[in-house]
Amino acid sequence: MDEFGELALREREARRIVRRQWFWLHFVVWVSIQVFLVVVWALSGAGYPWFVYPLFGWGIFVAGHAAYAFIVRDPEEIMVERERKSAHSDK
């Protein structure tokens, strides 16, 4: 692999790392706020469990963020993989 290809590979890997770091930050904030809401609910008499609405509502976004951070690939990554496969099949 040439120098340009090596730099592009490093840049893609750096973007992947940043996406995952932002997810973990989002996850920690979500967990912290949900724990706070459960504590408020418990201290206020533990009546109707209203905390489940923000827990599941925001949880949907956290799940989407996790899919983006860990599953979804950039179109650029898919193209590079296709090129590698075609280069190996040509040999």
C-alpha cells in the first residue's frame, strides 16, 4: 500500500474511533440521567413509573447511535473492501 493509501486508512480508523467515543459519552450521559430520574421517582413516593417514558424514548436514540457507531460503515470503507476483494480475485 502506498503512502496515500496508508494515510486514508488511518483517517478512516480515526473517524471510527471518534464515532465510538461519542457513543460512549452519549451512553454514560443517558445512564446517569436515567438513574437520577429513577431516584427522583423513588423519593417522590414511587407511584406511577413515569420514568419509563424518557428511559425508552431516549433509549431508542441511544440504540440508533450504537448502530451508527458499531455497525454502520462509511461508503468509503465499503468501496475499499470491494476493491480489495476484486484485487484478490484477479490473482
